[in-house]
Amino acid sequence: MSKCILKAGKTEQYFVVAAMLSYLKNEEKYEGLLLIREKGKEHSRYGASEIRIWSKKKETAYRQMQQIATMYPPRENISIIDTEKVGI
């Protein structure tokens, strides 16, 4: 699969700051993770929310992550970190 990027957009209240996809060998499924922050509370002392996605198919997880990112677009283009390709 080619490099997957979440496209930047106009941020309303929340925005994606990080995205990751990994394969869980024990459970035989993919887990997608989106880290989301609130506009105006970007500093580390404030917490961030996370959205987790589980799927048996990698393409489905990617597609769902991209659809969620359209609701909470990042301020800059963000690459989805694929830990399966890295070997973690």
C-alpha cells in the first residue's frame, strides 16, 4: 500500500495531531489510532483524546481513519505511521 496521508483542512474545534496503524498478531486484526486535540489547547498540559479503530482488513482501517480525519482535519498534512511496515 502506498504512503497514506491525512490532508490538512480548516480546523473547527478539534483536529488530528497524530495517526498510527498497527497489526495485533494475537488478535489477528489491525488497530488504527488517531490523536485529537482541541483548538486553543495545543499545549502538553492539556489532555488529548484518542479514537481507536479495529478492523480485520488494513484497507478498511485506513479508509475509516481518513473519513474521521475529514471530520477533524489536521492543520498540516499528516502521514499515518504504519508500524507493520516498520516491524514493530
